[in-house]
Amino acid sequence: MTERPMDQSRPAPGWYPDPAGSGRSLWWDGTAWSGYLPAAQPVAAPGRWRPLISPQTPVYNALIWLIVAAPLVVVVLQAAVWNPVPRFVYVRGVRTLDPSSIITPGYFVVAAAGVLAYAATIVAAYFDWKGLRRAGVVRPFHWAWAFLNLAVYVIGRSVVVRKVAPGRGLAPIWAFIGVYVVTIVISLAHASSMIHLFSGPYGY
């Protein structure tokens, strides 16, 4: 069954009442009716809640996985390139750690990587948001929340996608939790080695 709307302003993809008058709802992909007519599929009330998207519509893309993986990339880079050598000075005859010894080229690399990763995830969130709109998600979680915190965007996006695609959408949350745990383990291991190095009889 293929039927086009009469007016020139085509509605956004989503579930709409069956034009044939069956009383059920039919999927509109933006250009034609798909013919997928599930029983007891609710019809969206305009302005009140989001219509479901087609079960065949992808809800994940490379951008959301980039956002999820960004913290891990930065932490791994930090552990790999920032390994300062402790330097000690004598202050009034007391051997004291020189705080400037932590400022190494690796320190600046990690700082720059953190800034670039933050900017990249903001851009990724914006295009991910646009992609969800093109896929037919009505009012997807706004990309600007990524400015506040990546976890906020990942959780909000997943909750909205779950509402319009039942049974799907929560994978980024679980992946983000896994990434968060791994980053904590790596950070603690790196911090522990740094503390041991700087508190021991090392350096020069």
C-alpha cells in the first residue's frame, strides 16, 4: 500500500492514523506509507508525546559510540604519555619535591587532548541529534546538554530513543558505564604509580 499526502508540506516520519480508516496506525517514512500496520499500535497525540519510529530504523551510529569512548581515549593517552620524573630541591637543607617536575611535554599533550576531545564530543552530539531527527525521532534529547556533561547527553538520548523504539536505545548507557569503570581503573593505577614514584627515594 503506497499513498502520498495531498498537501505539499509532508509530515515528519512517524506513526499516523491509517488513511484507509482501519482505526489503527500506519508508518509514514516521509515520502510514502510503508505498509507496516501493527495491531493495537497507538497513534501519537500531537504535542503530547513522541510517536514510535519504525522497527527497521537504526538508532545507533558511529557518533554516539565516539561520544561514549572519548573519556577512555583521553585516560589511555594520559597513562601513555604523561610520566614525569620527580625532581627534588633542597629548601633550607630539607629535600623537597619540585612541583614543576610534573610539567612535561606529555602534560601539555594530555591537556590539549582533553580540550579537543571535549570539543569533538560536542560536535558529535550535534550531528547525532540531527541524525535522530532525520530518522523520525520527534524532539530527540537536545545536543546542547553535552556542554554540561557527556553522561547527561548519553543518558538523555538513550531514554528518549527507548521511548520511541521500545526494546532498543539503552546500549550507549551500558557502554558508557563500562567505559567509566575502565577509566577509573586506569586512572587509579596510573595515580598509584605516580604517588609511589614521587614519594619514594627516586628522582634527582
